[in-house]
Amino acid sequence: MLEIFAVTSPFTMVVLIVAIVFGAKLWRTHMLTKARVGRSREDDALIGSMQSQIDRLSDRVQVLERLMTDDDRKLAREIDRLRGDDRPSI
């Protein structure tokens, strides 16, 4: 069995070394690519979560802007309407 791996000439030794180095680099590249793909999926999930949070915050900011720019009577009527009060607002 060991006779298969016996190096009989310098040329065979060089070819064997080049094959080992090439194989190691190929394996390393494969592992790095695999790790990047996994991270990419996690990043996509994080980006989706952040985008939905940004959308919710944008909606809240729009409501706050509307509250700040409306006059008091309109705001009071809207609050009364949401409460379901039938009494006239002041």
C-alpha cells in the first residue's frame, strides 16, 4: 500500500505538492463561499426585519406630523369621534 505513495522522482514530488496545494486552496475557497452564502441569508432576514420596523416607524411619524399640523378643534373632533362620544366638542 505504501508503494503507491512512494516518490520515485523529483518531478513526481513536485506534481504531488502542486496537487495538494491546489486541492487545499479549492477546499478553502469552497468553505469560504459556503460561509458567505449562509451569512447572506441571515443578512436578508435582518434587512427584512429592519425594513418592516422602518415602515412602522414611518407610519407613526406621519401620524405625529398630522397631529402637530392640525388645529386644535379638528384634533378634538377626531379624538371625540374615536372615543365614540356624541357630545359636541368645545
